[in-house]
Amino acid sequence: MNDRPAPGLADRLRAIVGERGLVGEDREKAPFETDWRGQYHGRAAAVVKPASTDEVARVVTLLAQERIAMVPRGGNTSLCGASVPDDSGTQVVINLSRMNRVRAVDPDNNTMTVEAGCVLEALQNVADEHGRFFPLSLGAEGSCEIGGNLSTNAGGTGVLRYGNTRELVLGLEVVLPDGRLWSGLRGLRKDNTGYDLKHLFVGAEGTLGIITAAVLKLFPKPRSRATAFVAIADPAAAVALLSKLRESCGERITGYELISRVCVDLVLKHIPAARDPLPARHAWYVLVELSDSAPGDAIGALFEAALGEAAEAGLVADAMIAASEAQRDALWQMREDITEAQKLEGASIKHDVSVPVSRVPELISRATAALEARFPGIRVVAFGHVGDGNIHYNCSKADRQEAAAFFSESPAVNHVVYQVVNDLGGSISAEHGLGVLKRDEIRLYKSALELDLMRAIKRTLDPHGLMNPGKVL
């Protein structure tokens, strides 16, 4: 790997991607050298923005020949530093945002073929225009790009019914670390011809190659929805309520999000348009959504009856069922605004962890007790996808200055939380990936054999360690 950029590198890159495709000035490169939270910073030798798969392949071939490391980058919504160059000033950032075409939509096959730079929300809209539904949904959907979603195996709010991004992709097109192109854009639901290579690249965070396009699954468009904001006693009630709703409503449960009162208070404090959905304060809530491809009001009646039975069983303290699309949107907006409210509140130590659904209450209670004993005055902000066991378990101090100082305790806080997660048979990264943030920590929680296998795959595809070095492994 080169310690300095090759002579004339900028001119050679410009010859491939054109003037629009090269960012060379320091001032213009700056936005590509940090993450959106401002936690990770680096320096890039250059930033290239190819407009086609051929340009990506030619750029990667050039960089590989010169032994120059490269950092794939999409919409910059990563939370683990995976898309930020190091501070050497020798790595080249390859940003795919110009590759934003929808190549094909096949409604009868329920697929669409898209380029990596397509913004997630735009793909949701394209599916809708064709009478179909693309279910991946997360707070950053207005700016995150599908290549990044695939590279991190993004989860979001629809995992309970539709699965992670890994379950939503049928085929990939990938530029390998030496510049060769693997074209696996097949829209097949059955293909039993050996190793399923696409799964190597989904969730690899750009360390094995650059995803340039994908064939994504589409679904029937939901024609009826029912959404409710439900007050509960504690996380144990959330798990019990989920089981009861599954008995009553089956696979119609599309979203099931746990929200603590602390989260609601932060949103009300920092987001001017936010309103408290219920008249009285409660310690915990779940945001529940049902959907069905059949039109009509039947799903609302089913939901109301199911919540009534749950209330009689002592699982529901209060509930507000959205009476309009505007109310539904407001409820989901409150959920999505939690992350932004936390950012406005100040520094916090974030954990994206998962455990078996049945053990979510134990995760929250054990981790909170251990942290409160060691860090008096700690504030836990817990929320997330309890329906699939993924909790965003974040920690800070209420006072802004104390919170900034507390951030330096991240390694100790992480160790406490991750140890509880490990004891409960969980994962220290549910949907955000490892990046730089958890690269070293993962060695404590994966077996030596697992790590050896991961390194062997990395060496096979990227023997010179040029593709997003220093991330994941």
C-alpha cells in the first residue's frame, strides 16, 4: 500500500471520471472526510464520483495497480465510521452518489434493478408508482443510499415482517478489489448453483468490493393500515403484548417499536412540531403498525379488538389509534426524530445491539443496573425494534457539559453493555455494522475460528488489503 499518492494521480482519475467526477480541492473534499455525526475525521488524497459501473471498474483497476487504498462511500449516514478515510491523506474516497438510475422495474417478477447511489426514499417512490412496495424503511431514508444499505445490511422498522436488507436482495453487481466486475444481477428466487456469492458482499461494509447495482425484491402494496401509540408498564409488557398481537393479528404486524419516556421527552424538547400522543405520562410505549394488501376498515377493527383484549389482560395502560394519515405520520415522525433529538441534546454513547426477543427486558434491566452502579447519574435512552430483538441502547448525562465529559468513558460503558449482550447470547452490532467503532471490540465476542474465516475471505478477495482497510477487521 502506497504511503503517498502516485504522481499525476488526479489527472489519471480525471481522465476516467471527467471534471465533474473528481473532487480535488481540500475545501471541497472536507464533506467526504467526516461522518454525519462529526465523530470520525480523515484526509483523502482525492474523492472520485464515478457515473457508471465501467468508471468504477476503471478507477478501482487504476488504484489497485498503484496499490492505493480506497474507501467506498454512499449517503454518509453510517454511525460506525465505515465510510471515512484515515488521516494519512493517501486513501481515495469513491463516492457512488452519481450512480442513481433505476435500470429496470419488473412488476410481474416483483423486482427492480437499481444502481448503488439511488436514495432509499426515491426507490420507495418508484415502487409505489408501479403499484408495488419496497419495505426497507429507516430514519435516514431521505439521504441514505441503497449501496450503503446493502453494505451494512441495514435493518429499519420493517424487519419484523420483511427481514433485513439481506432478505430483500436477489442479485448484485460488484466491482472487486482488483477492478474485475462480477455481474450477478439475477432476479431469481431459486438458484441452487453453488455458493451464494451476494451474501459475501451484503454486510461487508465495502471491505470485499464495491456494490454498484442490485436486484431488489418488491411486494404487494399495502392498501390498509392501522397504527397505534400504546402505553405499557415496562419492556416485559412489550414482549408479552407482541406475543398476544401475533396470536390475534398474525403476519399483519409490520412495525413494533419500543420507546422509553426519556425518548419522548427529548423529542418534545428539541423538535418544535412534536406533540405528546397521550394525555398522561407513562414510563414506556410501543409504536405498533399493522398493514394488509386488502383495502377497507377491517384491519382497524381487528386492531382495536386486539388492543382491547390486551388491555383486559393488563398489558396496555392506554392507547391512541391514529385516525388519519396525518396522525399516523406524526407518530412515526416522533419515532424517527429520536436520533436527531439525541444529537441536538449532546454527546451520547450509542449501542446498536440485539438479543433474542424474549431477553430484551433482561438486557435493559441488567445493563441499566450495572451502569447506574458504576456511573451515578447516567441517563439511558433505550428504544428500537423490539419485535426483532434490536435495541438502540444509548447512554449520556442530562447535563450537557457532563455528557461531553462522560463520552470519554465510552470504552468502559461499552464493555458493561457488551458483556450483558454477550451473556444473553446477543450481538454487539444488530444493524449498524462494525466500521472503525467496533472493529477491535468484536475480537472479544467472535470466536477465533470465525475471525480466521473472515480474514481468509478478505485475503482471497483483497490480498493487498486495499478495499476499505481498517474497517471491520
